[in-house]
Amino acid sequence: MEKATFHDHLTRLRELFPERETITVAEAARLVGCKPQTLRESRDFPMKPVGRAKRYHVVPIINLARWMAC
């Protein structure tokens, strides 16, 4: 079962990033108030590798809202 705060976080993220499904790790770090490197090192942070070399990462906003609700 999803927590009630999930919907609150998702609504806020959709307001901040309209018509976007993913954001950068740097944008997510600004939202949660930490450094991007801290999020990259976190084992439970919901980022996905993209690109041929899988060097770049994006954060799906639905997964971010779920992570913020925990």
C-alpha cells in the first residue's frame, strides 16, 4: 500500500517539472537538499543509467516521489 505522502510528493514534483517524466540527479539533489554525489552513492536512490556507456543517470519522478515518501 502506498503512503499518503507519495501522492503529495508526486503532485509537487509534477508542478515543479511539468511534462517531464525524469529529472537529473543534480535537480533531485537540490530538491532534497544534498549533494548529487551523495545521491549517486546511495544504494536505495532510484536513478537509472542512460546512454551507450551508462555513465549518465536520470531520476524518474514517480520513483523519486516513492523514495521521498519512505
